[in-house]
Amino acid sequence: MNIQVVESELNNSVALLNDLGPNVSIFGSARVKQSDVLATQAYQLAKSLSDSGFNILTGAGPGIMQAANKGAFEGKSLSIGLNIKLPKEQNPNTYLDRCILFEHFFTRKVVLIKHADVCVFFPGGFGTADELLEVLTLIQTRKGKPIKLFLFGSSFWSPLLTWFGSLLDMEYINQTDLDLFCLVDDVEQLVNNIKE
């Protein structure tokens, strides 16, 4: 890891994003096809939020990210992608008003969280789980600003919530930690909750 690159990535993102807001960061699987109902829901959510004055931030890739960026791009506010250099190059999707390139996952994650007023987590794999647990940890420990946090799709997230319940039973977390996020299944309800 090159500290100068890390510093440059963080400084560059502040210069490009600090004057923007409100912002919603949307996370989810890169492997979801655009024909999938989840992609349609991500598109609808981002379009509605964009038309309501929220900029949309994603990891700039395919899947949920592409669907959300497309919705934002076709809306009234900015569609912003934070792309990552990978061994098999991840090309940014084509629905971006602004794109920032990152070499390190952790700086990209910091920026997606730091500049968010709201985070929405669609179903996803290891990366999405990593991002969710990072946000929860930052809010729980008050190392990050308190933001609205939503998990979209109760059937997908229920096994994780069962595990969270086990953590509560073992007193590894507190009940207040489970109040840090809200579970939603409906796009319109989610939009209304975010706008409140």
C-alpha cells in the first residue's frame, strides 16, 4: 500500500464531493443482471431520489450499481461513481456524471460512507456485507456521523438479522445497535423514509 496514493485518493474525493449533498450511497451486488427485479427496484429508487434532489453515489460498477446510476443519471441530480482498479479491470458503467478512480477498496469505502447522508444496502456478496458491517461499526462506535441506514429486501437479510439476534443474546451487541438500521421491502416506502 502506498500512503501517498491513499492520501491523494482521499484529498481528491474531498475536492470533488465536499460541496455536494444531500447524498445517498447505494450498495449491492455487481452480479445482478439488469433484467432482475432488484435492478429495476434500484433504478426506481435512484430515479425517485434523484428527482427529489438527492445525488446518488455507487461503486460505479455493473449490477445494482449500474441500475442505481442509470436511475440517478436520468433524474435531476448527480449520478456519481467511485470506480476501483482491479486485476480484471472493472470498467465504470456509462451512467455517470462524475467518476472517481480508486486503487484501494478501503479508501473507496471511506468515501462512499463519509459523503453519504443515507446508505441503502441491496442484496449482495462479500463486498456488500463488508461495507454494511463497516458502516454499522462506525455508527455504533460514533467514529462516523449518524446517518440513516436501510437494508432492502427482508427475505435476503433475515439470516443476517438472525445472527445479529444471536449476538444480542450473547451480549456482544446491545439492543440499541439493532436500532441503527431499518429493514424495508418497498421502494416507495423507502423513498418516503429517506425524505423524512
